[in-house]
Amino acid sequence: MSEPNQENTSIEEKPVSFSVAYACMRCGTQVSQSELTRLPEIKCICGFRVFTKVRPPVVKTIKAF
Ligand SMILES: [Zn+2]
């Protein structure tokens, strides 16, 4: 007897519902949070270290009267 060896190789990837991005306050270069965590230190390519949080654009239906 030989059973069909069905390997389930599909990997469930978690959908990125929201990604926090940071923008350099000096040059405005946007860096994603995952990129920042990979860096040894939070620093922009321009050398500035102050980032401001950038909210992802949220699609909203706004009723305007
Ligand atoms: Zn910068």
C-alpha cells in the first residue's frame, strides 16, 4: 500500500494590514519600521536621527454634507 504523500508546502503569510513608516524630519526619506529594526541604529541615510511617524493612507468614505 502506498499512500499519496501530499506535502502541504503552502506557507500562510500574514497579510500586512498596516505598516508603520517613519519619515526623516530633515530630508523626508520614508523608512518602514521593518527596515529600521534591521538597522543597528535608527538613523537616516542623511545622518539625521529624528523620525516622525507616518500614518499609512487610510481609505475612508466620508460623507460630506
Ligand atoms: Zn534624512
